[in-house]
Amino acid sequence: MELLPMLLLFGLLGVMMYFMSRRQRRAQEQQVALQNSLTIGDRVMTTSGLYGTVIDTSDDSTIGIEIAPGVETEWLRAAVREKVGPVVEDDEDVVEDAEGEDVDLVEDETLVDEDVKDDTKADTKQK
């Protein structure tokens, strides 16, 4: 009778190990498929968090990534973590207001109400 609980425990442990290894194998296969599907022009993120554009896929084990205009680096395919969407460049100096007209952005300014200034002066005088 003492053998049955031990067999159940080992059986449960075996089932858990099977499902964990299956999930890990599936994730590995997806990563390999991603690395093999890279094409020139793809935006990617590396495992170190570096973003760039694929510029060379001629080697089986490495790829060329452009991280800035004119800055080309060579990486192992295994270092590519994921494909990312294209960078959306926007004009930070101009936004549209509610009527659709372009408005220049105001730089950070400290706007202080006159009442707040007076309260601050009164507080400092009391101390």
C-alpha cells in the first residue's frame, strides 16, 4: 500500500516535466523560425534591447543590422529577440489643435498664479 502514493507522485512529476519541456521546445522552435524568416528591411530588437534594421542576411549564423544611418553592426541570428513595427517619425515641434490648425508647442514654462506667489511670500514671512 505504501508503493501506490509513491508511484502517483512519480507519475505526477513525470507529467509535469513532460509539459514543461514541451512548452520550452515550442518556444525554441518559434525563435528559430523567427530568426530564419528575417529579411532585409525588417525592424528588429536584439536580446540586449538594441533596435535596428536588417541590412544583410547572407550568412547562416549572423546578420547585419543598421542601428543608425551609416552605422552597421554584425550580430548572431540568435541575438534577435523579435521583429518590431516600423518607426513612426513625427514632427515634435508642431501639433494640431482642435480646429485642425498647426500650433507650435510651448517649451516647458513655469506658470505660477499670482495668488500662489502671494501665499508663498506670506508663508516665508511667518517662519
